[in-house]
Amino acid sequence: MKQQLGQFFTTKSNFILQGLKKFIKKEEVTDPFAGNLDLIKWAKKNSTKN
């Protein structure tokens, strides 16, 4: 099972990251897991630096 492997999927990043927008505004963001770029897409949509 995925939970046993410690995996956490970010495809629903709006739900997962709610409340964090104010902390990342105009900051540089790195997604250490890269996968489908879900976190990067969320960050760009929420006013981070490119």
C-alpha cells in the first residue's frame, strides 16, 4: 500500500496546501519531488517567483 511506503500525492494540491498561500507569495519555490510538477504549478498559480 502507498501509505506503507510513506508516499504522499499532491494532485489535489489546492486542498492539501490551503492556508499556505500567504507564506509563499513572491518567494522562490522548489519541488523536491518533481513528479507531475503539481507543487510547482500550484506555486506559480499562487504568485510565487518563477
